[in-house]
Amino acid sequence: MSRTFHGSNLRKGRHSQARNIYHITTVTRGRYLWFSEHDHARTLCRAIQRSDQLSASDTLCFVVMPDHLHWLFMLGDCYSLSHTINMVKSSSARRCGMPIWQRGYHDHALRQEESIKDVARYIVANPLRAGLVSRLADYPYWNAAWL
């Protein structure tokens, strides 16, 4: 019996195209609440900013949840989608000093008819839906280009 990892199934048919807009969701290993700790959450926020500085991404919005990340961005010209995601995940794990991420991630390339702002609203509303805060302004680990 051969074993196939779910992560390899996630990569089947994955398409990486510069200047496409992607919604990425990636979770922590064992869904552990690493990002409940302020320093870990800020480390991930800085890793996303660094990706933008390296022109790997142009972030439209993100929200760091206690056990996962939602990130909406335009992929830059210099790195593939998987390289960009792996850069952010490995950088944040290295700075936190531990292997915090589950292998793989879910990606969705936005179609032309999809509203970027509607997807962004859905992403940044995650802390409200999860009951972490009653007002988005009270949640510190998100950002959106429209602010």
C-alpha cells in the first residue's frame, strides 16, 4: 500500500502566475494556538511585510488567527507561489524558534469576476466570526491595503 501525503494532493494542479491575486490559508502544526502569543503573531506580521519588501508579494490584506493565517496578495514577479509561502512560513518559524507550521497550504487564485474587496472583507472579519473580538478594531493582527 503506497502512502500519499495530503500535502502532495494539495499541490496537484497548483498554478503559480506572477501578478495573480491569491488567497492563502495555512494552519499551524496540530492546530496549536501559536499566534495567541503576541510575539509570535507580530513575528508572522513582520514576515509578511518582509515578503512585500522583497517584491515576492504585494499584500492586499491578511489576518493572523491563533492557529492559522489568511493572506490575500498579488504574487510578485521574482518568486513562485510556493516559494513565497515557504519563505513566510520558514522565516516566521525560524524567528519563533520552532517548527510551527503544518505542511502545505490552501490557495485560491481569484477569478476576474470575483470582488477583491469582498474577499478581503471576508478575510479580515475572521476574528469577529470566531468570537475573538466584538469589534474588528480590537483585534491587533490584521491589515488591509484600503486603510
